[in-house]
Amino acid sequence: MGYVDEVLEQVKAKNSDQPEFLQAVTEVLETLRPVVDANEELYRKEAVLERITEPDRAIHFRVPWVDDNGQVQVNRGYRVQYNNAIGPYKGGCRFHPSVNLSIIKFLGFEQIFKNSLTSLPMGGGKGGADFDPKGKSDREIMAFCQSFMTELYKYIGADTDVPAGDIGVGAREIGYLFGQYKKIRGVYEGVLTGKGLTYGGSLVRKQATGYGLCYITQELLKKNGTSFEGKTVVVSGSGNVATYAIEKATQLGGKVVTCSDSTGWIYDPDGIDVALLKDIKEVRRARLTEYAKERPSAEYHEGRGVWSIKCDVALPCATQNELLIDDAKTLVENGCQYVCEGANMPTTLDATEYLTSNGIQFIPGKASNAGGVATSGLEMSQNSERLSWSEEEVDAKLQSIMANIFKNIDSAAAKYGMEGNYIAGANIAGFEKVVDAMIAQGVC
Ligand code: NDP
Ligand code: 2IT
């Protein structure tokens, strides 16, 4: 049996209760075959694949907090520190009721390769809790964040592990987490990214994932001799990534006609009104039904359905496994040509296979959503030198990082005879740098 198959079998046997984690590992290892085959003897001896698939450590902890009725609630918090071969652990925290070890491990594993692709010195990690921020008061959110940090602070630091936001964790939560870290440690340091602009945050970090997604999509379009101009774009989600993807795609000349949340979706043939969307989601923290009420051109539908709308470009920006095989078939049937992932692993393995084998050009999340963590890396640099860069400077760096990622995944795929396979290109380009660093640092 080949080395990849042996390790895949071991990983499956050891983690049979972790479907999302196994999905991520399977996708990565399957596409690394050509690199692994070319270096099999060395990689086996160094147990490179066994080491990269096993996190350095996975911490889970109790998070007790008091709700507005005086009732004590208990959630489970996590931090998985996956790999720090090329820099301190770096990755977001997700607060969502679905969070479990499988989800945090899949996200942490993906983060290793994503962070490597940014070309900045960041290792891979991820954290979160099965806490549901929906319907909670500000005081309850603060109580939860403070309790979460009261345990997490032991494991993180500006040179150790630097968490940030993800689903359910935005500027408000990062503020509460930062305040509690500072209070407990008595240290003012860049221990979190995505901070507010008045206390060490970076301009453009809020917009970075969505903007970066559009910048790399633009590179792909350019390679095909075209641009966003005049294209119909469908987006899923209506959170941080979706909102700024809609904003940038629109600025670049595309017409974005959908968005969604976990209860329903909007079809707006006149193009999504980003100012209204921001007001509803960022200020009022309300549901998308409000959007349809205030925008005569829009239809609101219960359930899921954005992939049924005819489009040229599809940008899944909500969550894992939200684009299924039947959605892939509909996209192909409707003439969609480009799918670039804003979320982490939004496309199932069979849907990905269907899209790519039916001529759709596909950029995987670890490359196309890397603009968020890349700008977190820029926030860390600014914190270290105690300076703040201008919006133009950060945005220019983000654009150049995304263009560079596209170039690297394109050439990594071509180097191994898989021209246009950006999944293989992203995994290979991300992996090669980390493995080189792991081997250079010995068995640790
Ligand atoms: P937000 O919490 O801001 O928004 C998430 C959006 O996705 C909301 O519209 C939410 O709807 C929807 N959603 C979440 N879970 C589900 C679900 N189970 N079913 C259907 N819809 C769901 O998160 P972000 O925008 O930050 O993150 C979106 C994706 O992008 C995630 O996969 C995340 O890991 C990834 N990502 C985020 C980065 C960042 O910088 N924030 C960077 C790179 C990737 P509702 O409000 O109803 O729950
Ligand atoms: O999935 C991701 O890359 C993020 N949620 C952002 C991580 C970060 O450290 O900015």
C-alpha cells in the first residue's frame, strides 16, 4: 500500500467519529499524491504525514457563565493548536451550537495550508465553543467571552497563538476577549486580531476575507481573458465574509443577486443593496426577512436555494458543506463557470468532483479565503512595530498577497502536470513550505 493510503487508513481508524475532519484530510492527502510519491522514502522516514495530520495539542474546557435570568449556563470551549512549523499558531474562533472537536480540527488542519499560502509566518490553529450568540444580550455575550478567555489565556500569546474571529465572533466578541486577556495577564499585546481600530486593529481586516475572495476571483477571471464586469454573481451567507464579498464584487462590476442566512435566502434581481444589508446584519442584528420588507425588488424564500439562480460566478460564503451534489448539478446546468470558496470547505467532496469534472473553474477556500488571515498577519506586524498603516497600504498588500497566491497555486498545479487544478495547487504549495520547515527543525 502507498504511503498516502496507509496514513489515510490510520487517520480514519483513529478519528472515525470526526466526519468533517476526515473530509478535510482526505481532500488534502488525495491531492498530495504526486508530491508524496516523488519523496516517499524521506517522508515515510520522517513520518511527515502522520505528524501533519495529528495536532500538536487539542485543548477543551468548560465555559460557565450566568445568563440574564441568573441561571448558570455551561458550554464547551476548544483550542486546537495544530502546527507551528512556520510561525505561532494562528486562526479564528467560532461560536456556533454545531461546534465540536471534528469541526475545530478540520478548520485547524485547513488553516496550516492556508496560512502557509499567505507567505506570512503563521502556523495553523483554530478554536471556538458550542455557544449560540443568537438572541443573547450584550451582557450575556460579554459574560461568555470573559469566561472563555479566563481559561484560554493560559494557552495563547502574541508569539504563541493568536486567535481571531470566525462564525459568530466579530468585532464585539474580540473586544470583550481582548479586554479580559489584558485584565488577567496585565499585558497589552497583539494576542488577538480583528481588534477595533482604536485599540490595535488594522484597517481593512473587517473587509479582508470578502475583498480577498474577489481579488483572487478577479485573477482567475483575468487568466480567462475576462473580468467581473457584467457577470451575474450568486453569494451565500450574509455575515462578515459574504457582506464584503458582495461589496467588492459589485464595485468590480459584477451584479450580485443573492445572499442567505440559516433560515432563508434573498433573490434580488436588481443587485443586493449592500448598505441595507449591512444595516440589517451589522447594526440591527436582524434576519433577512427585514431586507425583503424594505426592498421592493427582492424576494425572500424560506430554506436554502441560492444555487438555483442562474449565474456566471458562485461564491459560497456561509459554512461547511453548504453546496451539495444537487446544487453542483444545477450550477453546471445553468452555465455557471467559476466557483470560488469564501467559507471553509463549503463544497462537499462529491459536489467538488462534479463541478471540476464538468469544466467549472474552482478555487478552494484555503486559497480564496486566505485574505482574512493574511490581513490578520498584517495586523500582527503593525502591532509588533507599534504603528498603523493606511487603508491604501493594507489594501495594496492584500491585493498583492491574493495575486501571489493565485500565481503560486497555478504554478504548483502546472509543475505536477495538473494545469488548472487549483485544489491540488493550493494543497501542494501550502504543504511544501510547511514540510520543509518541519524536516529542518527535526523531530518535534
Ligand atoms: P458570520 O458569523 O459573520 O456569518 C456566517 C453566515 O453564514 C451567516 O449568514 C449565517 O447565518 C450563515 N451560517 C452559519 N452557519 C450556518 C449553517 N449551519 N447553515 C446555514 N447558514 C449558516 O461568519 P463569517 O462570515 O466570518 O464566516 C463565514 C465562513 O467563512 C465560515 O466558513 C468561516 O469559517 C469562513 N471564513 C471566515 C473568515 C473571517 O475572516 N471571518 C476568514 C476565512 C474564512 P445565520 O446568521 O442565520 O447563522
Ligand atoms: O478561517 C479563517 O481563516 C479565519 N476565520 C480567520 C483567521 C484569522 O486568524 O484571521
